[in-house]
Amino acid sequence: MIEKALTGNKVYWSWVALLVALIILGIYSYSQQLTYGLTVTGMGRDVSWGVYIAQFTFLVGVAASAVMVVLPYYLHDYKEFGKIVIIGEFLAVSAATICLLFIIADMGHPDRVFYVLLYPHPNSMVFWDVQVLNGYLLINIVSGWTVLEAERKGISPPNWVKPIIYLSIVWAVSIHTVTAFLYAGTPGRHLWLTAVLAPRFLASAFAVGPSLLILISFILRKFADFDVGDKAIRKLATIATYAAIANFFFVGAEFFTAFYSNIPGHKHSLQYLFFGLDGKYQLVPWMWFSMIVGIASVLIMLYQQRKPSQKLLIAACSGIVVSLWIDKGIGLIIGGFVPSPMEEVVEYFPTFIEITVTLGIWAIGLLILTALLKVAVAVKKAA
Amino acid sequence: MIENRRKFLKKSAGVLAGAGVVSGFISKYSTGFATASTEKPVAEKGIRWGMVIDMRKCVDGCVKCIDVCHVTHNVPEFDNPKDEIKWIWKSDYAKVFPSKSQQFVSAETKQKPFLTMCNHCADPPCVMACPTGATFKRKDGIVEMDFHRCIGCRFCMAACPYGSRSFNWRDPRPAIEDITQEYPTREKGVVEKCNFCSERLAKGQQPACVEACPEKVLTFGNLYDKKTEIRQILKDNPTIQRKPELGTNPSVFYIT
């Protein structure tokens, strides 16, 4: 089947060329990082994780969100998702792959990555995260590919794949829960030490994933002449809307607990992120932009459900993705380190090398997604 | 009928077994204390190395303990605070004890330089977080690092509530003035911190900082031995630990 990714028109190949160029730039930057160490990044003694781990966190959510199409289609027999379910699974495959790449990019000793399996320590949440992420990647490759292969041959998928698909539903929830537990179990970081973190992660993931799927559907409609169907898109929009509402509800709950209880430690990180702390307010414009765009997008989503409009839907979905990317892909991780355990406010600025490595990894993910979707669309159209 | 009864018995046995497991967990996680104290009862057996820092005796501007530690352990000197590596250092009282009362105290008290280092917690969050066992707690209570096992994921740094851990963001060797042969240098990409001079303890020596201090600010000893000097000091003086409310049980105590 894979040969279907090797044929395409000019637009397809220009897109692939752009991604390859970004990947090459990323590889060059990564070679610099390998030579000189992580000092080439903006991370330091106080803010010891940066964009790499933040992207990882955001993308685990994207990977997990495949469950929002798999569950209605396979468990509730919601036929309208027949064309989009494979797109969701392949989105999960590419997102899970680059999650692993972001972890490796962040490691001081990437050559020792297999120590995690060689010297397993189940006390550590990292151990579990590596297990569930790799497992999820495998599950989605196997189930997505097998079902597609069957469709190409015009036969029904083999029976053994059904349990794997059902497993993927539970597994999806587990990957984002474990990822939240990486943070929610650290005793000294108030922004993370909250039981609402895992539910909030899931809510934001289930808002971002379906929004991305809607955007991808429109792209496929325009460039690949492939239509997943209006009904599927509208259902996804509903899922994204309510998940986004749940997310902002959780954010509000965080604010209430921190500011009503008035405990300084609980307030500090939120103060830094949204109002500035100790005269430092680098992320304040980002966070308000995220908040305003996010809530506005939810309102547009609700409005366009009464008066359907493709333009508004695209705007709202993009808004949700951008808003929650800032929230999770920037604010949550960096905010967790500010102030430091010594109550110092140290700011973090990603470097050019760090940004190009990040773009390179995203490009790898997009390239995988492009190739997989090319295959899926070709098979679906022939069927 | 008999069939049904058998089923019922099976089910109730399952429920009872489950309840047994749960109650086992409950007894494991309950402290046995009537009050909700942060302190955990410990069986004082064997060795638990600890330190008392008497800040009444510590002289402002004196950095003898810091210098000797950093020379002994080949700790590099970087100008950029981002790359900094610290095993023992001085920071303001208000930063070392952010949750202690700061009201109505003078600026001098708030900014009084306090010595700080790894607390060698009895319940170390860094050890919980480490995915490979590169950081581990020894039988004598020392939280130790295996530089060859560390993958540089920096989870321990996120988990440590005291900011006691440093990462080698770059190759440390060019930034060490005189390399000491008695202790290994590190390479880029691994985490390091104070080790209570475990290499010196093995030879029967006191930690380098304790030995170097002319004012006898630092007292080192076995916290589980009631006859030691450190236990006498802990008995006779009011002492505080950093963030005891987190349940990490630090082995470093302060007299303020």
C-alpha cells in the first residue's frame, strides 16, 4: 500500500519538499546540540524543561484524541465516522511518533535512552509513560493499517483486530493520564500539583484533536478531492466545543482554588503567567491571547452550530488549536518552573537552535501524517 | 439452587479478598498517628547520615566550605547562571525558607545568606522520579548519583522541591581550574548534586565542608544514634527543616 504515497501532483511534492527542508535544518541544529550540549537551548538551572517537553505534552493529547473518532465508530457503531476514523488513527500514529522524538531531543544522554527499559523503575512515571506511548503507537499502526488493508482488498477486517481497537480506547485515556501524572506528582511545583491536571489534559486534548481533524478534513476536501462528509465534521465540532468548554471550566476551577484560598504558593505561577511576577511578565500577552482566542472560538463554535458556516468553523477550530497549544505547549510547562523552588523568577527564551529542532520534529510528524493520509485517501477512493 | 449458592460463595470470597487487599493498603499508608502530623515515625536502626547547620555561627562573606566542596568534587565554574552547577551555596534566608514567617523581620534577616545543599531526604522525590535508578537512596540515607546511569531527562530536577540539583548543560571539564584526581569529573548531559562526601565517609573522614569550617557551623553525624553529637544538638536546640510540610523528611537541620 505504501507505494501510493510515492505518487502525487506538484502541490503534494512541494509540500513534501518544504517538510524535508525543515527536517534537514532541524537535523543540523540537533547536531549542534549533540556537540555542545543542551547549553545551546534556552533551558537552564531554574527552567530545566522548555519547548521540547512542552511540545511532547501537547502532542500526547493530539495522539490520545483519536479515541474521539474510534469510540463512536467502533463502540457505538456511529457510521458517519467511517471515513474519518482512519484519519484519526493515523494522526495518532504521527503524533505519538514525534512525542517520542521530543523526549529524545530533550535528553542529555540520548545514547542511553534504552536504560529506561534496561533498568526499569516502576516508581517513576517516565517508565510508565514510555510503555504506554510505545504501546499506543503500535496499537494504532496495527489497527489502522490492518483495517485499511482489508478495505483495499474489499474484505472485512480480520476478527483479531477488534480487541486491539477496543484496547486502543482505554489506552488512549491512559497515555494522557500518565502524562499528566508526570507533573501532578511533583511535590514542589504548585502549578502542577493539582488533581484536576489529568482531567484538564484530557479535556484540552479532546478539544484540540477533533479541531485538528476538522481542519485536516477541509484540507483533504480542497487538495485531495476527498470528503469525509458534513455530518462527521459537524459531530466533531460538537465534541470539540464541549471538550473546550470543559477545559476552560477546569482552568476557572484552578483560578478559584488558587485565589480564593489565597495561599501564596498556589497563586505564584498563575500570577506569573497571567499578571506578571516580580516585574517579569514575558508570558502575560501569550496567556491572555490564548484565553481570549480560546473563549471566543468556543462562542463562534456554538454560534455556527445554529448557522453553519465553513469559514467560521475553520476560524474557530484554528482558534482552539492555537489557544490550547499556547496553554499546554508553552504556559503549563514553563509556568511550572516559575517561580523556582528558591522563589526566584527566572525567565526562559528558546534559542534559534531549539526552535529549529522543534520545527524539524514537527516536520517529521507532518511528513509521516502526509504519507499515511495519502495512502488512506487513495485506498478509500478506490474502494 | 446449589449452583446459585456456589456462585454466591465464590463472589463473596472475591469481595472479601478485595477488601483484604484494600485494608492492607490502608494500613500501609496510614501513619498510625492520631494527629495529622507531617512527621513519620521511623525505626531508628542502622545509619542515617544527617547535618545540623548552626547559622548563628556562620560568618557573612565566608565561603570556605563552598570552595573546598567545589574543589574536592571537580565542580565547574561558569559565568552564565543558566549553566551554573552548585553543590553547596548561600542564598537569602527568605529564599531558603519561603514558607517561614517573613512578617516584620528586618531586611537583614530576610537577606541573611543561608547555606543550602541537597537535603538527603529520607523520602526523596527525586529518587521516586528517576526512571533508571541513576539517583538512589543508600542504606545510610545518602541520596547518591550514578553518573553513568543518568540519561539526562532532568525529572529529578523537576521533582526536587529544593532546587538542589544541577545539570551539566555543557562540558564541565574546561571550566575546572585544577582537576582533583580523587573524584571523577562529569561529562555533559548528566545531573549532579551534593553527595554528603560519601567518598570521604568511606575512608572514615568527615565531609569536606564540615572539616573546612573554622567556626564549626556544620555538624555531621548519624541521626539514628542517640549518643552522637548531632543528636545532642538536635535535642538541646530548636531546629527547622526546609519545607517539612512536603513529607520529604530532610536530613539537614538548621539552627537560625
